[in-house]
Amino acid sequence: MSTNPDISLSSYDEGQGSKFIRKAKETPFVPIGMAGFAAIVAYGLYKLKSRGNTKMSLHLIHMRVAAQGFVVGAMTLGMGYSMYKEYWAKPKP
């Protein structure tokens, strides 16, 4: 079994930044979901001090559900978008 050193895979040649940009162009709702998750978590941490007499565990559960809901919604929209591009928006031959 011989290996050819001249063969290089393009995924190994690109850096993390360019790989993330390429993936974001292929599936634009993934970075939106990640950003929304981070925003909800940051908002939850910011509001942690002024939660009133609400229990800490209840506040954390609400923030977790909101963050998960945003990510699942972004994934659903992304799947719908990719299905639209693949099946309906494709030009007919």
C-alpha cells in the first residue's frame, strides 16, 4: 500500500476561519443559532441579579429552554431553507 505525498485534501489546507466562513455560507442558519444561543445565555446571566424572588433553578431552567428553543427554531428554518433551495428553487432542466 503506497501513499502519494502529492495528494492533499482541501479540508486540511484551510484554516479555522476560512472553514467557518465556508460552512456559514453553506448553512447560514447555524451561525445564527449559535449567536442566538450566546445572546440568550448572556441576557440570562445579566438578568441573574435582578430576577426578584424567583428561584435560581427556575430562572436557569427558563433560560435553558429559551436558548434550546432558539437553536431548534434556527435548525428548523435552516432545514426548510435547504429543502426550498434543493427542491423548489432549483431551475428545471
